[in-house]
Amino acid sequence: MIHYVFDKTLPKNLPLLLKKRAEEYPDIKLQAYKNAAGEFEYSSYSRVYNEVICLAAALSKLGVKKGSNVALISDNRREWLLTDQAIQSLGGADVPRGCDSMGNEIRFIIDFADCEIGFFENIRQLEKVMEKPEETPKLRTAILFDKPEQAPANCPFEVLYFEDVMQNGKNIYKENSFNVQAEIENTMRQIEADDVCTIIFTSGTTGTPKGVMLTHNNFISELSVLIPFLPAHPGDWWLTILPVWHIFERLIQYVAIYFTNGLAYSKPVPSILLADLAVIRPHWMCGVPRLWEALASGVHKAMKKTGGIKFKLFNFFVGVGDKYNNCKNLVCGYVTQIKKRSRFLDFLVGIIPMILLWPLYKLGNALVFKKIQAKFGGRLKIAISGGGSLQRTTENFYHSVGLNLLEGYGLTETAPVISFRYHKCPRPGCVGVIFPTFEVKIAKEEHGVIVTDENGKPVEVGPGQKGIILAKGSQVMKGYYKRPDLTEKVIDKDGFFNTGDIGLLTWDKEIKITGRAKDTIVLLDGENIEPAVIENELCTSPFIESAIVLGQDQKFLASLIVPAKDAVIQYAQENGLDFSDYEKLLQTEQIKDLIYKEVNTKDSPSNGFRTCERIAKIALLPDSFKVGEELSAKQEMMRFKIVEKYASLIATLF
């Protein structure tokens, strides 16, 4: 049972929170970032706060004020947080987007959000706007984080450089530091909890992005209940690697400030990430499922290369760890109760094998697991997965080797966390305990549409029954920017936000996600299919990297599959197949049969799939799905783009 703690000492907005922490802990380090030599440098809370004041003073001279929307087109870096806080300190809202965004997306967002000033990471991001400057007629000033060797030619708006803008702010501050700081802080105090602090445009997995307006209170109310969920301490470090414009990593910026932690900036590139883990030795780390899968796969490949007894011991002890944790879950009650279970019976089933496996588990920890934990820095308290569904095999691996990988659930519109797996009682197979800032109910649905009663109210279902997840609370967005029509479609008159996710409440009142209402496939015979569940299961195969299940208005299901290239080539080597031309290799009967067997094994009755959920046909794709093409920035499949891109191939399946 969680003892909820509400922190009532928090100020009403985010800049005042940074001010409070800088006054309380001026010397604790807030940022770790690399210099030109690739070595980490550090900035304290007092230094960061002073830079925010100086930057805010400069931006004020450029016309940023309460109600201003300022574009922020950049990946995660130290300047991002300074800019975010400076804009908010003046009562403005930043409009972020990442460097992997397409030019048409960036131009649409800048124009639709009425941005007159924009920050850009480098000249390439600015060039995306300059391709068609007529599409951003309101933009008058662009500020570049990275100064190019040559100034952009024929630019229709003013171009400034971050270092110059910051220096200008420092000069203003030097002239009259007391009055400048007092004026900025007075502006901070005038920012109300319900004021918008950011407009985050959704990644567009289903079409045109929508601007989600989030307020200071959306974040502050979430921070106020985090203590039981994240036992962090002043001076702890977070390794930050995800796109900061996305809500998941965005929240971590504020979580770090709330707990007076540090943010160390890295990249989701294995060679860079592993080196930074060794230097920073983080206590906390967030990632999307694909990152955790890639790291786990990297560990397995490295061990396989060693071969011999080491690889055999690795596999043996990982298997022991998996079995030990399964028994421990039964004994401790860490079991997701979709149906009511007997705690006493679970205890009896698990206690004897747990006791017998304990010595082997401890031996595995000494010989194998501690070495794997050391690769993550050696002091990682909790790793967090979000932004998508975590594969069961990936989750099991981390738990087997003693790393506490927890899963959460939320959306941009809910700022974002609706639920999070409690670290003292982590139940695999669910996305955790509902945050006390939310009221959640499961609404009965038919074909993705909520069923209502005679009064127009959603019909609720009980524990263990699937339906559409509705959430109401202080974290729910203010609405979609300039789209009240779309806001009304997702937030009902009682204030409940329709997540669009299909799930259920367990008997422990935790959430389990089973699919997306908008992704539900309806076959010609009327059967409803949740493709995400099947796709996740298929991707547990070592030979399958990605899969998308198709079949709307068809007699049967089919799937486009991206095989795991390295595994397929290794299989070809071991079986004497020519792999010099990978695309031709995928068309051989041997490889087709291999993937078909994997599909039939995973998508089978033994794994709980019905006959109507069986995949009848597949097509193999040689290239991985790419961000910006088939994947969104948070690496979710954009189904409508995949269907559009591979329309002719899909037609052959049906």
C-alpha cells in the first residue's frame, strides 16, 4: 500500500521552483554537458539560475512577454533548459520540436502557434524554415544555438546567435543587477498556475499535429505527488538521452529540479551512451522501449561473442534470475491480478522454488549480474521505460540481472504520467499505480466507440474488463491550441479525457494497457482485433525487429515484418545460405519459412491468441523503420504512413 505524500511547499509555477532550489542548494550541480574536447563540464543551480535571469533580460528586450509563443527547435542540450526557463520566466510559452522533424512540420508549427521568435539548434534547422519562408510570415527573429562558419545568406528575418544574446543579457545584468533580477522575478510572481507554459505538438502518428497546451499547474501538481514513486535525493544524477521536446523527457527536466538532482546530457548511441554511463554513473535513467531492447540485445551479443563457458554461464544465470524473480513475484504478491487470485496459493507455489533458487541467484549476481550492472554505472537505482509498450522479454531480462526497470503510462495531454509502477511493489505486465492527481475509469466500448447510458454518461466496466481509459485530474491539458473543436472531442462535459487507449483496471486498481481504440482492426466477420498486442508478441522473437499487423475490413490478418538483420544473417551463415545480397536472402524459401515459423509460434493459442487473431500472410521488409518516415520522434509506428508507403505491397497480401 502506498502512503501518498502531497508536497504543499511548491510554488505556483516552474520558474519559481528553479528560483527556490537555487536559493536552497546553490552549489549542487544541475547540468553536466560536454565541451569541445568531449569532456563533461558542470553548472551549479546558482549559475544556471543566473544565466536564466540574464537570458530572460535579453529576450525581454527582443519582445518576449507574457502570452508570447516562442519556437524551440532543438534536441536535448544545456541551452535548451536555459531557454525554456527564460521564456517561462517572462510569462511566455515555448513551442518545442526536435531536429529530426521534417521542414513542413516545423513550418506548420511555427506559423500555427503564432511564433515571432524562434530558437534553432543549428543552421540546418533554420534552413528547413528558409526552404519556404512564405509559410512562416510571422517569424521575425531566429536565434541559433550553434554559430555557423558563415552567416545564412538571403534570410528573410533577423538571425542572432545564442552566445551573443546571452552576452547581451549579461551586459544588461551587469549594469544594474539588482533591478534586473528584481524585475524578472516580479514577472515570475505574476505568472499564474493556469497560465500556459508550453505548447507541445503531438508527433502526428495519425495525421496533422495538434498543439497541446500545458500549464504550470499541470506539471506542478504532478511534481507534488512524486516522493513515494521516486526516492531521489539532492545531488543524484539523471542521464538524459531522449528528445527533450517530447513530454516524457520534458517532465524529467522538472523532476530533476524538484528533487535538486543533476541532468547529464548524452545521446542514445550505444558507444556514446556506454562511455557516458561510466563517467556520470547515474542514479536514474529514462528510455523508450526500443532503447532498453537495444541495450539488452547489445549485452547478449557481447556475451555471445565471448562464446564458450562464459556465454553458457551467462545464459544459465539469466535463466536462473528469471525463474527466481517469477517465484519472488508470487511470494511477494507482485502479480498483476486481471482475475482475482489467491495470495496464499501463490505464496505456496512460489516459496519452495524461490528458496532453492536463491543460492544460485546470489552466485549469478556475484559472477555475472554485477558486471552487467557496472556497465550502467554501478549505482542505477531505477530505470524507467515510457513512450510505448515494453516487451515482456526485455523487462524480464533487466529484472533477471538485478536492474529495476519500471514502466509508466501517460500521454502528452496528461503532462504525462497517469500511472507508474511502484518500485516497492512492481507488478510485471501492468503500467502501475494511478497517480493521486487522477480519477480513472474504464468505459465500455464497441468498435472503438464509448457506450453511453440513457443520460449520455459512459458505461463503466469492472476490474479485469477491457474498455477505453478515461482520466480526469489536475494534469489534464488546458486544450488544443486554437482547436476547441478537437478539445471537445476528447474532454467530455465532466472533465474526463478520452485517452484513446484500451485497457483495464486490475483487482489491485492498477492499469494494464491492451491496445489503442483507434488502432482496433475490425475484420469482415465483425471480430475486433488489437494489433499492438500481437505486434509486441511477434517482436519478442530474436528474428523479428518490427511488425505491423493489418486487416481492416478484410477476412484475415496479415503483417509487414522487418526481420532482425544480424540474426537473419547469422542464421544464413550457420545454414550455408548466401547472404551477400540481403534483399535476395529475404526472398529465399528458407528465410520465409524461418519467419513464418516464428510468427506461428508467437501468434498462437498457447500465448492466448484466438483463431481470428492468427496472421495468415506476411511480407518481409529489408529496411528498418525510420524516424520521420514510418516512426514518430518517440519511435512509435505511424500506421497511416506505413499503410500509405507500402500500399502496393499490402494490396498483394489481401
